[in-house]
Amino acid sequence: EKSEKTHDGSATGEGSRIVKSDGNKKKNKDKKNPYSLKQVYDWKREETEKANMERDAIRKAKEVERARAEAKRKAAKERMLKKTRHGQPVMKYRIEHLLQSLEGSKS
């Protein structure tokens, strides 16, 4: 039988050949996920939908709060701009506003 020398110097028979280990196969095995692509896709999709829903809920809550504050300011402005029939400002609403301001700053 014919023997070949390997690059490390040992002699081998013709039946045994040098087999290079394929590094790509090892990398592919390491990269394999125990979960299917469909499961991973579904999980990521659920996470993004959940994040979007939370963001929308926060946005809607801010819109409601902004609308409530705007309505409150509009009502206060209407009261502050009320005039008597002689053109003088109605002091009742102005005094109420001052009282609320003082009570708010006191607490």
C-alpha cells in the first residue's frame, strides 16, 4: 500500500485521508436557534405591537389632558373677559381666580 505524508509529518495509509473540518458547519450549528423562525417572528411582532399600543395610549392620554386644560383655560378666559353693561369688568370672577391662585400656591 501506498502511504502519504500529512503536513504534520505522520504517515497515513491510502484508506485514511486528511479531512478538513468544515468550520462553516460548526458556525451554522452554533447559530441554530431552538425556536423556529415563525416563533421568533411572532414574538418580535408582538413586542412591536405592544410597544405601539403603549405609545398610542400615552399619546391619547396626553391629548385628553391637553384638551381638558384648553377647555379650562377657555372657560376662565370667558369669565375674565365678561363686562358689565357699562363696560366695566365683572370683579366676581377675577376675585375667584385670585382666591384659587392663592389656595393653589398655599398647598
